[in-house]
Amino acid sequence: MLRRLAMDISPLRDSRPFRDVFIARTVSVFGIGMLAVALPVQVYDLTGSTVHVGGVSAAEGFALLAGVLWGGVLADRHDRRRLMLRARAAAGVGFVLLALNAFLPSPSLAALYVLAAWDGLATGVSVTALLAATPSLVKPDKLVAAGALNALTVRLGSMASPALGGLVVSAFGVGWNYAAAAAGTVGTIGLLTRLPALRPAAADEPPENPLKAVGDGFRFVASHRVVGSLMLLGLLFMVAGGIPVLMPAFATRSLDGGATTVGLLFAAPACGAVLASVTSGWAGSARAPGLALLVASVTGFAALACLGLARHPALAVAILFVYGFVESIEEILRYGLIQSHTPDSHLGRVNALWAAQETGGGAVGSLGAGALGRYLAPGAAIVVYGTVSAVLALALALTLTGLRTATMRPEPEPG
């Protein structure tokens, strides 16, 4: 039983290219996390304005979204290895310029806006190319294991990298934070140069208009029973991504807590997700991964509804731990199903659309949660959020037969 539950790390052991990409991705996640701390700190120190802090973050976020979509088109037409190398090199140049700007006697605010957007664009292209390349680096029956390893990297990196970035900033200053990120990027480029050529199936076809290529990706998603259903379900998780907006008010008004309680509420889902990743060994051999994904989705949204009724911090933390656990299971299974049901000719664009959901989900959900919290008490708003999402997820589970019966070994689509 323990062997079945334990995370399958065989992709790291059996595939050197995947191992190189995994290490490079881990280093990149830490670099992005350190940038996420250093930029707001530097902008606020320079201006004392939260408007500029939000503006720089927005510039990076919009550029990241554009990079993800553009990267999807490029990853279906060009060598994905070369694309990753160029994107990481561009990101490294951005980190170096940020460091040089930080060491100036009077750092430029305009440069921070431009370089934040530059690094966001480069990161978006790199992430999409990496996602599209992964199925070529592992065996088909190891896609879920690869997804679990990637999810663990992101979760641990998102927990540890901001803390590391804060320590570097407080001890040495923001300039050395950027310099450390640049040095890490050089290391990732060295690893990526060892990869074999990763030419997509459509590499030899005539160039296509980028907008037309994106439209073709949308048409593929809309027409595919499994991939389209997964994207539809992803819209619900975009909405749920706004729940953290309500956490400070919920901790104060419903749990009678303070800053420590808020911190615990934010940490609980990440801890649950880490546990789900390290016990995901069963997922690769699940007989009905589509059904398991739908059950996890409904369970997660139901847990959110219960969270709104909690009146003790320990109970709220436990519920959020469960939510993080089942959400991570859903994410791991969704990754495996998307990769296994998408042909190589569309891997870049489909992964771009999925990454765009992940990237923009928090912002879209935050707007909805903020608006709902304006008219309802935070606990009531969370109950409404969770209940509506659970009902919609249950309706999808009952109607999306293609997803409910999906396996990791897809049969050809009709037609």
C-alpha cells in the first residue's frame, strides 16, 4: 500500500532529459518567486505608492499572459528546445538589467515597468514550451508521474522562494536578489543545452498567421470531448482562485483571529497539495482518472462551502488542507489527461490555454470574490462561492460523459 501511494519518481531516474528539465524548472520557479518579492519591495521603496506597485505587477502579469499564448503558437511550429533556451536567455538578460538598475544611485522606475514586462513575456514563452516538450521526454504511462513531480516543484517553490527572496533582500538588497536569479538562469541554460532536438510534428509545415493558429487551438479544444471538458472545468477553478481575497476578513470577522490565523489559512492549501503530490503514486494507474478528477473537483468545492461555516481556526485550517489536497489531485490528473489526449501538433497551444487559465484564474476569481464580499459577510460569501461551484461541478460530472469515462490511453476521436 505504501509503495502504491508513494510518489512515482521513475521519470527522474529513467529519463536524463526530463531530469534536466525538472532541475531547470525548479531553479526557474525559485527565480520567479524571488522576483515576485524584490520587484514590489523596490517599487514601494522608490515611490511609496501602492499604485505603482500594482502597476508593475500588472505589467508583468499581462506580459506573462501574452507570453503564454504566443509561446503556445511558437511551440507548435519551432524546436521546443531552442525556444526554451532563447526564452530563458531573454529572462536572464532581464534579471541582469534589473540588477544593474538596482545598483544605480537613482534606479529608474520606468526601467522596472519595462523589465517586469520583459521577464513576464520570456517566462510565459518558456513555461509553455516546457509543458509542450514534456510528453516527448517521458513514456506515455509516466505522464501523470511527471505532472505530480512538476506540481510538487511549483508548490514547494511557491512556499520557499518568497521567503528566500525576502531573506536575500533584507540581508544584501534587491540588487543581489536579481543577481542571484540571473546566476540561476545561467545554470538552467546549461542544463537545457543537453536536451535533444524537440521538433514538433508541424515544424515543417508553412508558417501560419498567429491569430489563426490560436483560433485553431480554440477550435480543437471546443471540439474535443475530453480536452474541452477539462478546460470547461478549469473555468470553475478560475472562479475558486479568488477565495484568498476573502481570507483576511474571514479570519477577523468569523474566526476572531489575526495575522497569524491569516498566515495559517494561506499555508494550509499548499501543505495539503504537497501531501497529495508525495502520495500520488496511485494516480498513474487509476482505471478511471476522469471520474476520479470529477469526484475530487466536487469534493474540493464542497469543502470550500463548509469552510464558510467554520468558526474555529483549527477547523478552518483543516478544511483548507483538505481543499488543497483534493485540488492537487485534480491538477495532477488534469495534467495527465490533457497531455495524453492532445496530439503533438496542438500541444503548444492547448498547454498555452491551460497555462492562461492558471495564470489569469486568480485575477478573474479575485474580482468576483471581492464583489461578492462587498454585499455578503465573508463566511456567507465563501459558502455561496463553494456551493455554487460544487453544484456546477456536479452538473458537469453528470453531463460530461467523455470526461467521466476518460482514461490515460485515449481512443481516437470520432472523425
